Amino acid sequence: MDFAGWNGAATNGVRLAYFLAAMALSALAVLGEWRTARAEDRSFADGYSAASSQERGQMSRTAALHRCSWAESDPQMQEYHDIEWGVPGRDGRELWEALVLDGFQAGLSWITILRKREAFREEFRGFDPKVVAKFGEKEIARAMANPGIVRSRTKIEATISNARAYLKMAENGEDLSTFAWSLVGDSPARIRGDVPSKTALSESISIALKKRGYKFVGPTTVYAWMQAKGLVNDHVAGCFRRDEV
């Protein structure tokens, strides 16, 4: 027997066996990576589908909500309606800010004021009555040059006057919140039927505020303020917020 030839054949056989084994292991590794990738893909797809389904559900819910008609035309108005409008407010400073902004709305649409609200807050230093009450000609000129707000000198001067009226009430031991809520029996009224632009109560509150030195507080402005701050619940029948506020 040719042992040298046999040994060579054996060596080649071992090499082939090692080669085939290596190929098999490589194939298994590739298969394992493929399965892992597939699992990750499935996990991602399941998560994406679930998220998409949730988002679709939220969109469907939002689309299905019935709102007061004035809030349907603009996304910012929808957000304001769904979160703020008609929620009873009892913080005196916040009530004063809302009353001032409703005064600026006179002759304009609320969306105009809403879009400028942050600029108003910046210009009037967070609507801090103590700061605004000290405004003089320099601050009035600055406000008049600010394109982000409604540049009405009469309304700007009224805001300063209203800050002083607010502080005067406080000096006399009268809080704006306590004053306002006492006039509605400390509980929001509900209007049935058509929503009015003013009421006998808003006329009475208007007169009372004017006696205290407030300006731009006519009965229509006052009623809009009452609606916004929840002194009256004017979410119409069928509006999803009517029973939530």
C-alpha cells in the first residue's frame, strides 16, 4: 500500500470536512441573523400598526366630537375651545387678563386676539397689574410700535387704567374673583336655547365694573368674558364640553 498517497488523501479529506463544516456553520449564522432581523421587523411592524391604529382612533374620536360651531373652523380655536373656554376661572389676575383681552377684542374677531395673545402677554409683562399700573408714555409708545398686538392707543390706555382699577379694588378689600362669582351665585349659569351676546346680568356687571374705574367693559364684552371664564356655561347642547366644564 502507498502510505504516502493514503496520508495525502486522508489529509485532503479532513480539509474537505473542515471546509464543509465551516460552510454549514456560516450558513447557520446567516440563517440566525435573518431570523433575528425578521423578528425585529415583525416587532417594529406590530408596534407601528398599533401606534397607527391608536392615532387613527384618536383622529376618529376628534373628528366625531361635536363642538360649538364657532370653534370648528380653525385648529387653534378648536384647542382653545376644548381646553380653556368655559372652564370656571377663580384666579383674580387671570380673570383680569381675560377681561383686558376681551376689551381688546371689541370690534374684532376672537381669533385675532388669540393669535396675538402671547405677544400681548409679553408686551404687558405677563399681565401683572402691579407692573402695568405703572406704565407711562414710554410704555405706551413701545406698545404702539409692537406689530404683534392690537395697536389701539385707547385700548392700551384702558388696560393701564384697568390695572389701576384692579389694584384699587384690592386696596378696598375687594377681590375681582370674589366680586365676579358672587354676582352669579358662585356657580356657572347655563343658558338654554340660543346663546345671547349679552344678558341683564352682564349689563349689571358692566355697570358695576365701570363704577370701579374699568374701561372697555360694555355688556357684550363682559358677557364674552363671562363665557370664556366659565361664569356662564354657554357650550351648546350636544357639545362634548358642555357637561365636562
